[in-house]
Amino acid sequence: MTIRKIKGLAIECVQGNIVDQPDMDAIVNAANARLLPGGGVAGAIHRAAGPGLEKECRPLAPIHPGEAVITGGHNLPNRSVIHCLGPVYGKDEPADTLLADCYRNALRIAAEHGIRSVAFPAISTGIFGYPVEAAAKIALKTVLDELPRLSSVNHIRFVLFSSTDHLFYERMLGEAKTKKQALLIDLDGVLYVGDKAITGAAEAVQWLDEEKIPYLFVTNTSSRPRSALVEKLARFGIITDEAVIFSPPVAASQWLKAHAPGPAALFVPQATKTEFNCLEELDPYTESGASSVVIGDLGESWSFPLLNRAFRLLMAEPRPVLVALGMTRYWRGPDGFHLDVAPFVKALEHAADCRAVVLGKPATEFFEAGLAILECPTADTLMIGDDIVGDVHGAQRAGMQGVLVRTGKFRPQDLDGDIKPDAVLDSIAELPAWWENL
Ligand SMILES: [Mg+2]
């Protein structure tokens, strides 16, 4: 059995009987024009559904090649049956268009009825004589072409009765286009710089939604919680929610809960502390007793006493774990470059002679945790960011492709170094056109 996940849709092919697919909302009948029981798939479906199906079908007949109609499932375990009339090969022309129409019309009816899962038999390949390999190609191509319009449908199963048909479909599905299927998207510098949206960013994200391309915003921002990022994005016309944002505080709180569950000394802005609600916070004036010392982006709130407290906590026995919320070296604000988290972590590592656990870009573990949320194979995922090191190189080391945008902190000399982005876009506004040509 082969299952492919393409743009959020699971497509599989199995060898079996179309009337024995109890987990599918709808099955498709390779019907005859009069929607009568007959032989083959139609006969099997009518036998399993009982006489009620034939009665319901009667006023809907006749149908023409390429057409589809829907009825209830009657005694079948499925909610609905979609009846399609495939072309008779060598008689109904153009056969390829009519066969594609069958799949297209069946899927559109399914979407209109809020159906989530559809099982198809091989239409026209039996007594109608359509060559199996050609029919399989049309079936799969039509399903993939219809993807953007499949509002409710998220699972399609091809059920092949014969082992020969099954082999053709298996091969076809395995060879289905493997272009990139999911995206990790950096926020700062890609969708906005400071309080200014990047032109075309909202439209690009809207396009991803319309195309049902799975994506996750992966940011190293630790200066504010996800709720604040959701509000910020909304001001730029990008409607999203916290579940689509993966940030170091989220990764760190999960990691700490599992690996260092004691009191955490949090060097993060007050607002970001909400992301650590599942942990006990160490008293802010204590200089020992921490299980972890968590360093986020405190920006101008850093002071010598504060940095020194983090150092003293790290030197106290038993030694706590140092956690870095990303290792971004700097970021670019409207007034120029700013030190980010990494320089402070490096100072503490050097002084306390320890190594930080990095839960943020460019750590491979952080990208992998994001990929796990997306449920998409690493090799099929792209990371798009404005940081040649944190975004592009980090993604490439994790097995993804890294795309650099010429916005945010991008500098032309970024392209002169050893790190070679898989693509460079002027901005995220170029993403839809570029993606279509992948
Ligand atoms: Mg960035």
C-alpha cells in the first residue's frame, strides 16, 4: 500500500473491494448509463447497498459519459455513493477528457456535500476497455489538478480489484510529482520589518491558504509570546493563530518539561513568560537553585547585574542547564542592526564554561520539532527566511531546502559566502509565481 501526502491531501491505493471501505465517507460507482445494478463494480455496490439504492437511482438516470450523481449509501457502511459513467474506450470520444470529467465531477460533488474521504474504483478499465495504465495516469492527474478546489476532501483512496491494476496505480502514485509540498516561514524580515509589512506578504500567505499548502511560521522571536505575534500579523492583514507559530519559547518549555523540570530562571521579557506557564519560575532575586537558565531576547533590558545573575546561577552547584532561545546573532530594526540572543549566550558559555542547549534556529532539533508539527517529509519542505545562517543554512543542515529573501536583514554580501541558498527571491511576494514553476 502506498500513501502519499500531497498539499495536505492523503492519496493512497489499495488492492481490495470497493464495497469494503467502511472508513470512507463516500465510494464511487463505475456506473452504467441507467444507473442499474449490472455487473462488475456497479453490481457489487448495488448488491451490498440493497434495493433502496436502485430506487433512489431511478429518477437520476440516465447519465452521460463524464457525468456524476450522488445518492445515499443505504446498507453500505458509507454515507454516500457517487455514480460516474466512464467512457467506453474506442466509442465515447474524447475518451481522455470524459474519463477526467468523471473524476473531476465526482470530486466536486464530494466537496459540495462536505465529504472528507472518497474511495474510487478504476473507472472504465473493466468491460469498457480503457487501457489501465492510461486510465491510472488520468485519474491521478485529475485528482492532483483538483486539489485547490477540494474544500472538504482530505483523503482519496484508489481501490483496485485486480493485482495488475493495483501495480499500475502503485507505480503512478510513487512517481507523482514530488515538488516541494510544505513551507517553514520566518516572520521577522520576511513578512515584516519592525512595524512595517513587506509588500505582498499578506497576499502570499493568502495564496498559501488558498492552495492548501501546509506551512508553519518558524520564528526565533522570544521578545513576545505567540498571542502578540498573532495580533501583530493581523495588523498586516495576515490572519493566523498560535498553533501555526513555532517559536523557541514553545520548543523550550516543551523540552524543559521533559528534561529539566525544576525551577527555571527565565531571562525573557515579561510577556513571553506566559509561554512558560507549565514550569515553575525561580524567584527573580535568587542566585542559586535553578534547574535551567533560559536566555531569550531581552534587548535593551539587558544590564550588567542581570547578565551577571545569569552567570552566578550557572556557576552554582548543581549546575543548571543553559538554554538558548535561538542563536540569532543580530536582527535588523528600522534604525539598524541590534544584538540578538546569541552574543549574550556566547558570553555566558564562555564565562561559565558550558554549552547551551539551543532551542531555536539554527539548531537542527528545532527545525525537526517544527517539521513534526507539519507532518511533512523533510526533503519535501522548504524554509524561507532572511537569515543566510539561521534560516537557510539551518534548514539545509536539517535536510530541507533553504530559500533566501532579499528583505529584512539580507545584505548582498550574504551571497558571497560558503552558504548557497537553494533559491533567492526579491521578497516573499515572489513566492507564488516561483512555486508554480518549481
Ligand atoms: Mg528573520
